[in-house]
Amino acid sequence: MQKSNCSIRRIILVELFKHLKSCYDFELTPNAVKDLLYSNAGIDALLSFRSDPHLDNLRSALLRLEAGTFGTCIACKQLITRSRLDNDITMRVCSRCEAKFNHSWTKADVPASLQREVYPQEVLQVLTVEPA
């Protein structure tokens, strides 16, 4: 990673604060922001009563940064490209793994022998529906 952990942490926190402001109309004082730059306990307390997937993703990014795994794909352990992280600082998977996980299964993906032997008729009907 070319950027330091401190600068990446600041980028994540800026996104977190923007989200709190836009979704919850919640603004922090400059002193509170300064304290949160260095305190994971303060961030945990700030977010503890909010159930929000984006805030959860930002918090997870902070935890990965602290653990030294930020920027590494959680599936294949390869580095995530800088441009991908610049686009979304909370990214956890590389583009190759994302494409693999988002694959829409069709009947052609399941060998004919398995279709007859393993899958119940209801599953086969779902697999025969081609994606739009």
C-alpha cells in the first residue's frame, strides 16, 4: 500500500463522519473528531446503537487496517487494486473473487449426471430459468 495506515484511517473516518451527517444529521465537534482519530473504543461507542450496513462496513475496514489485512482480499488473500479501494474504501474482495461470487448459476453450470442424480425437481426447475 502506498498510503500510510494513518492516512487510510483518516479516509475511512471521513467517510464514516459524512455518512453519519447525511443519514442521521449527526455532527461531531472538532475535538470529538480529533479524539476519534486515535480511539477505536470511541468509534465503537459512537456506532453501538446504529444498525447500518455502511457504518458496519466502515468499522470493518478500520478493524482490517488495525489487523494489517486492509487491502487484502478476504477470499483469495491477493491484494485489492488501489483503484478499487479508491472507488470504495470498504472493499473486501478483489474483482476476480467478486465476479466469482456474483456468478448466476444456470443449468449449464451443473453437469447433466448430477442434475438427474442429486438435485430434486424443484431445484432443477430453478436452474433451468436463464438469467435476464
